[in-house]
Amino acid sequence: MDETKNIQSADASEELEEVEVHYKEMSPARMVMRRFFRSSLSLVGVVLLVVLFAFSFLGPPIIHACGYEWGETETDHTPTIKRATRTESVTTTDAEGNEYEIIQFVEEEVGVNYYASPSLSHPLGTDEKGMDIFIRLMYGGRVSLTLGFVVVILETIIGIIMGGISGYFGGKIDQVIMRVVDMINCIPTLPILLIASVVIDSWNVPTEMRIYYLMLIMTVFGWSGTARMVRGQILYLREQEFIVACEVMGIPTWRRIFKHLVPNIMPQLIVSMTLGLGSIILYESTLSYLGLGIPLPYAAWGTMISSSTDPVTMAFYPNLWVPAGILIVIAVLAFNFVGDGLRDAMDPKSKR
């Protein structure tokens, strides 16, 4: 009987050893990535972002190498092209003496190939200036995506610094910083941006430099939300035991904040940044649509949509504004999909 028990215990220990041999420890980062890529929407978002970045940053050099002749600001000066370029009102009278007003298109001979229909030479046609829409979508993607990333990174850096100082020190410093945050949140952003646009125009700022001013303005009015979130997290974390241990060890204050506190809130910051990218792209598109963004002849998706303010263009030339609108929708959805996937993957309560 004892021999049977010994044999069974020996077999059980061997099975336990086999289980231990095949057990592989998974790091938190790997667990997050595993949860992230299990989500179908996360994968869709990543694929869409890869396609958008490849289209915007790799597209122009590739198609130019293949012989595509048009650039971002080049105009197609094909002569004697007839286009229905304007409308005129004509008043006629019927047999009964009733007057009718007829609006008709008038064809003119022009020296610029604008409002061209899609063709082999121009896959998506040309705009009102005779510039190729297809290549401008690529360069416009560079502006919109770069603007979104730069603004979000700057907002996060400023928010971490101000929120970290406010949450750690508290007292009067916290009161001053939070009142500044409240003031920024109370300022009506759109009227301020309209005023800033007029001021920038009065300064005769070069066209290619307006994007930097736009980045600065959007950063100034966008960091307050990140600062408030960082402050709230640090108010909780600064009472934990590891921060007390840091104080006992004599670690400098700046290192306690940026070496021990900030890394503990990085998951929330990453999710906030990812979700904020879509908002920045929409914000830039709105500003460009209102004439506050990237001016002509340079391209941005919002600037390209601004041509739809003309009823004739909206009705008869959808190729001017529909492609840019589709790309904006795809970009915002992709960033939101990735942000939602990261939020679920970094949730410690998630069991998936």
C-alpha cells in the first residue's frame, strides 16, 4: 500500500515538474499587446493607420518615381479647355406673357485645366486652381497627421509638467496652476482663434509658417485637460508607500515626480493621447474649413473641403471634397479604434 502511494506521489511530482517546465511567465507589456491584438477593431485601426501613413508619406516619392508629373502646388496649364465655369440668369417670357428666370451654365475657353473630370492624367480630377487632387490628398495627409501628432505630444508634455507639479506640491502652487487651467477652459476658443487669425494676417506671416502658428495656438488651448488628469492621478499616487520610501531615501523631488509618479500614469496618458489625435485632426479640419488653417496653395484635408462652401462645387464637383472628407473619417475612426483597444488592453481588471 505504501509503495502504491509512493508511486502515485512520484507520478504527481513528475507531472508537476512537466507543468513547471512548460510554464512561461508573461510580462505586463506582452500581456497588454496580447489583449490589444485580440481585438478586431484594434487590428482594423492599426491597418488603417498604416495605410494612411503609407499613402501620405510614401505615396508622393513612389508615384513621382513612376513618372507622375504633378506636384502639390503645380497647376495644369493645358490651354483652350472649355468648362462650365459660371452661371448666369436669363429672363424669358412664354406665350401667355409670364416671365420666367432661367439659370444656365456658360461655357468659356480658359487656359487652366481646372474642374477637370477624373482621368488617367488626373485620377481624381483637378480643383478650382487646376491643381491635381490626388497628389494634394497625399500632401494634405502629411500636414493633418503631423499636426495631430505634434500638437498631442506638446499638449502631453506641458500637461505632465504642470499637472505633476500641481498634484505633488499642492497648496498655493496647486491653486495657481488650477486657476490657470480653469481660465483656459473658460475662454471661448473659436472667437480667440478668429482674432488670432486676423493678427497673424496683419503680421504678414509667410504661408509655409502658418502651420507652426496653428500648432502653437492649438497647444496653448489644449494642454489643460491633460494637466487636470495628471494632477488627479498624482494626488492619489503620492500617498502610496513607494513615494514615502522615496522621501525617506532622500530622492530629489523632480525625480520622484518624473521617475516614479509619471510612469505610473503612462497607460492613461497613452490612451488619452491616442483618442486626442482624432480630435486634433477634426479640429484642424474645422479651422481650415473656416479659413484659419493651412492657406492655399499648400494642401490640408480641411482646406480641400473648404471648397464645398460653393453650392455649384458641392453639387457638381464632389471629387473636390468627398475624398478629403472620407480620409478624415477614416483617420478619426482609426485613432479611436486604437485608443479604445489600448484602454481595454491596459485595464488591469480585464480578463480577456
